[in-house]
Amino acid sequence: MVPIEGLVTRPSLRPATAVLALTAVWLLVAVAFGVAGVLMPVPAWLLWPSAIGATGTAMLACRIAAATGQPVISAFWRRITATMVWLCVGSVLQLGHRLFIADTEELTPAAGACFAVAAAFGMMAVVRLPHPRRTWRAGVATGLDMAIVVTAAAIVFSHFLWSADNPAIGGGAATAAFLMIVMIAGSAAVAAVIKAGVTGAGPVLAPALWTLTPIGLLSPAAWILTPVLAPWPHLDPSVASLPVASLLVSAAAWVQARTNTSGRAAAAQPTIVRRHGAWRSISVVPYLAVAAVATMLTVVTVRNGYLSSGLACGSVVLTVLVVTRQLLALLDNAVLLDRLDSQANHDDLTGLPNRRLFTSTLARRTAPTTVAVCDLDGFAALNDQLGDETGDALLRAAAERVGTVTGRDAVVARLLGDEFGLLVPGGDTLLAERLVLAFRTPLRVDSRDLLVTVTAGVATGAGDEVPDLLRRAEVALQAAKYTGADRSREHSGALDATAQHHAELAAALRRGLELGEFRLLYQPIVELPSGAVTGVEALVRWQPTDKPIVSPAEFIPVAEHSGLIIDLGAWILDQACADAAAWQRGHGPSGPRVNINVSARQLLDPDLPGLVASALHRHGLDPDRITIEITETAVFAGGAALETVRELRELGVGLALDDFGTGHSSLTLLRTCPVTTLKVDKSFIDDLNGTAEQEAIASSLSTIASTLGLRAVAEGVETRDQADRLHALGYRYAQGYYFARPVPAADIAALLADPVPVP
Ligand code: C2E
Ligand code: MG
Ligand code: MG
């Protein structure tokens, strides 16, 4: 059955409240009896019925509390139920014995045994609470805290128990044993507080545990009250403590039932979490115990003028325990400080020093030093494709590989994401190259081999230059990425100037975008041999005010690196679709289709397909009127970029592989990437009439394209000879200065009317 929202019934809190009220009534009966007994003679055994009633109702309360979704918590409450059952049975036996067998208040062995079993269950409930997996030191510390509490309790209790004027001793051995049991149960309750702070069931069980802990105070209270209440035998504090303890148990059970009914218990998994706030207050408990003992010892010494040997021995044991606990705390602090220091300076994933440690090491050096930095090519896409876990394993494998490049005196650090740094004493300008080489061998990641290349930058220097080496190496790395040709670069003053130029260019680009300094030119793509314009490629131009026009070859990479390409690309897409729609309306089906260039960075933007769809819709354009041009390199790594490309193709737009033959040029890509057009790079066209090999390549590319049902477009056709040859080799489409240069949209109509045929 499917639960319907709003109709799901949660367990009610009412039974728990009723049982709590009933327990309170039993306590009131006990109090009323106590008060009455002071005023008139009443038999002492009359206290037992309220003890039986209270423990019985508390038992019911525990059963209700045990009805929670979590086995650990249910088990705790089942054990407390057993405790209450045995206390109840013991009380019944004691009352029965008093009424029907012997006219004595002395505790019977059978009842004593029941109470002992009850205490055992109570202890077990506490001991079996879940606890976080701790280090041996933390275990010893908790053990010492417990030992301090129990020793302190033992000193206090034994003093009262064996002091000559305590009438409880007169009750016989069984009474003394019963009192001892209650005493131990009291200590166990205090121990429960300690455990509550470290318990894994924490937020679910802790509030109830805190409600239970005052039970620990009951036994000392009973001891203190025993001599005081001696004149009224019906007010035996040990028996009277049973209804009080029962009320506390019922109250704790009610707190648990409330947690259960609020649904928190079911939602919270019993994770082993140490709650620091609670832990801090727990640590105070042993000290409170010690303070209580110290106060008691002072009072006893002042009153008697001496300290008994038993108490003196006890206080020595306590002192030893406290000192040991302090030493352990000091040791813990030292270890903690070490760990914090290490965490602040190391990377969690790889265990390598982090950027902070790397820069501080660098800052302390003046001797000649080399710094190299590298990052994994296309890591973001790979991480998307492989998933975070394998991505992490890849980073660990890469960290290990980086470490193999240098000797022991080097510092290898993970600087940021997939960027690693190396600090080597002396001048070693080949370090970056060695890094690149080291990654020529595939990395072993999760029992598979992954070939991941890196780009690296290196800088060397001495004296004042050393602290600046990381920045310089990073500038060199960025330069290597910009050019794309070299996988490693060495820093030079010129690179700083370039980096500065790029930064300025990025700022100017942003302004240019706001001021509308961009426009689109269109270069025809013609059919061979007629020269009829079938399509155009949109090519962006930037004309900053009062400055010469900037080539896209210069500003597109800067726009990519600064992320501005996203906004610029959106503008280009919108403008190109607007022009394509105008041609569709003006020329009908024979109007030129428009090719739009999209860079690698844009393909990593998951919003791109949505952006294209909305531009098509906005301008009322058929999807097959545009073709998106992408480069092989952008989609070669697969991952998110390839996913975006597939989504684009599903929209119905064409897809062209631009500059084909200059990138990775894997023929597999033609299968995995749903392209419709190959744009054969200008470099193959340039040398057409030169060597036979060059011609063979150009001709094969045309054949492959037609075999796979793709259209091949020859790019950068500058001469009539080239056009002739291409036609002879089977090319049906071409683009280049020979046919037309990129022109404003307004000039396209004229070119449509006046084709340049290939004779
Ligand atoms: P591309 O996409 O391969 O564009 C072709 C480039 O070759 C254009 O340069 C074009 O003017 C030039 N070209 C065409 N025919 C000839 C020829 O016969 N001889 C010679 N020497 N060159 C020829 P442009 O416009 O400077 O663009 C350069 C590159 O900038 C483009 O290469 C493209 O990668 C990028 N780009 C241009 N416009 C955009 C754009 O709107 N968005 C994006 N993302 N990139 C663009
Ligand atoms: Mg292009
Ligand atoms: Mg091209």
C-alpha cells in the first residue's frame, strides 16, 4: 500500500503520558504515606506497595519507549524494562515475605537476588550502548573518567555505610548488600551520563539518558537521609528511592517516546558521532566527583581531627587516577595539535603537502630553486565521465606519478584541484618536460589504464626571486595552455608581459561586450563546381572604439580562459540565428544555411542545448538551417562535451568537425560523435598541388566522408588551381578567399546572385 501524504498516522504519545502520570500517582501515594506516618503510627511495610506500583508502571513506560525503528535504542529500553521487572519482582517478594512469612523489615535473600539481577540489567543497558570507534588513548581516558567517578562514589558511600552511627548497618548483611547494589547502580547511572556524551545514538537517545541520570544522585541522597530519618522506620530512604527512580525512568521513557513519535528516531541513523558540546560537559563529571570527595574528606578531617587509613588510601588512589588522566589529556592535546597542524598543511585526498605548506616552504628559501607546476588535461571532463570516486583515484595516481619525477629532497604538493607543484633545490629547467614525459605512460586507476596527459610550467631563480617562483611557474603553465602546441613552458619575462596583456584584454573584452563592439561577418561556403553559395560561416569580429580590429584568433582564447566566451557565445548565437532567419524568410529553402563556431568551453556548459533551442524558437528558425562547428579536441575526451553535442544533434541542428585533421583526428570520433560535416583543414588544401602524399590525404578524407554519409567542406581555398583539384578529388563543397572573404550580412545577397564557378 502506498502511504498517502497527510494520512500517515504516527504513533501517539498518549500512552506514554498516561503511564508517566500513573507513576507520578504512585510516588504521590508514597509521599502521602510518608507524611501520614509522621503524624500517626503506620506499619513500615506500607512503602512497598507504592514501590511495586511505580516499578510496574515504569516497566510499561519502557516497553512503549522500546517501540522505535532503531534496534540499538530498542535494545537499551528492553534492558531497562528488564531492570524494572526485576525491581518489581523483588519488591513483591519482599512484601510477601513481610506479610506472610516473617515480621521483619530485613531484606530477604530472594528479594536481594532480584535487585542484584535488576542492577545487572541496568549496568548491561549502559555498557552495551553504542560508542564511537575510538583510539586506545580515548578508550583509556574514558576508562579513567569512569574509574575516577566510581572511586569517588565508593569513598563517599563506604564512609557513610561504615560510619558507626549509620543505622542501615544494623539491617543485616542482606540490607548492606542491597545498599551496595543500589550504590553501584547509582554509579552506573553516573557512568550513563559519561556514555551519553560519547554514544553513537547521540541525538536520539541522549535526551532520555540525561533524564535518567539523576537516578545516580538517589543513592547518596538515601545515605545522607538514612541517619536523619532513623526515628521514622516507615521512611526507609532506600525503599522510598524506588518510586522516585521509577518516575525518572518513566519520564525518560516519555522523552524517548516523544522523540520516536516526532519521527526523528526513524530518520536519524545511529551513526557514531562524537558530540563535542556534550563531551565537554561530560569531562566535568569526574572533577565534580573529586570535588565532592575533597569536601567530604576536609569535613571528616576537621570533625574527627584525623583521617582513617581507608579514606586516606582511597584519596591516594583518586589522586593517582586524576594525575594519570591529566597526563593523558596533555598527551592528547599534543597529538591533537600535531594532527591539526598536519591537516592544515596537507591535502586530505593525496596526503601531499598543500598550497599553504608549499608556499611557506618556498618563502623560507633563498638558495637556487626550481618550481614546476602541472595540471591534468581535460580533468573536469574526465571527472564528469568517470564519476567522483574514480576521479579521486585518478588524482591519487597522478600525485604518485608526479612524485616519481624528482628525488627525495623535492617537495611535491597538491596545489589546487588537479594542479600539482614541485619544488626542487637547484636549477632544473627540464623538470616541466620530465613531468610531461612521465605522463606518457598510462596511469593505473581502479584496475584500468588511463592515459592522461599534463601541461606544465617551470620557473627557476634564487634569492629574492624564490618566493615568486610559484606565480611564475603558473604563468608559464597558462602560457603552455594558451598556445596548446607545447605541453610545457619555461617562464620568461615575456610571458609575464603576455599574461598581463591577456588580463588587460579580458577586461577590455568584458567592456566591449557591454558596449556592443562585436559584429558578425559571414564567409560563403560554395558548391563545386557551380560556385553557388549554399551556406555561410559566421565569424566574429571585435572592433574596440578607436583601436584597430582584433582578430578572433587572438581574443577567442582569452575569452575562453576568462569564461567570457559564455556571454559572447550567447550573443553570437542569437545574432547568427537572427540573420539566418532573415535569409530563410527572404530566400526560402535556397537561402544560405549558417555555420556557427562553438568553442570547447561552451560545450562544457550544460545550458548550451537549451540556449540553442530557445534562439531557434525566438527567431522562428528551422533547426536544419544552422550547423554548429566544433573542434575535434573539444569532444575527443568525451564526457560532458560529447553529451552536449549529442543533445544538440537531437535538436536537429547540423554538426561540423572544424579544422579536421589537425587535432586528435581519431576516426572513432566519427562514430561516437554524431557529426554531419567534416571541414577539412586549410593545411591539407595549401599543399594540394605539391606532393602526392598531401593529395592522397585530401582525397581519402573526401572518400571517408562520402562513405560515412557526411559532407566534406574544403577550408581555406585561395586559388583557382586548388578549387579545380578539389573538385577533381571529389569535393563538393569549399570555402576560402578564392570564392569570397568574410563579409557583412548585408553583402551576402549580392554573392548569392553572383556565384564564382569553377571551370
Ligand atoms: P575557423 O572556424 O576555422 O574559421 C576559418 C578561419 O579561416 C576564419 O578566420 C576565416 O576568415 C579564415 N579563412 C577563410 N578562408 C581563408 C583563406 O582562403 N585563407 C586564409 N588564410 N584564411 C581563410 P577568422 O575569422 O580569423 O577566425 C579564426 C578562428 O577564430 C576561427 O577559425 C574560429 O576558430 C575562431 N572564431 C571565429 N569566429 C568565431 C565565433 O564566432 N565563435 C567562436 N567560438 N570562434 C570563432
Ligand atoms: Mg569554423
Ligand atoms: Mg576551420
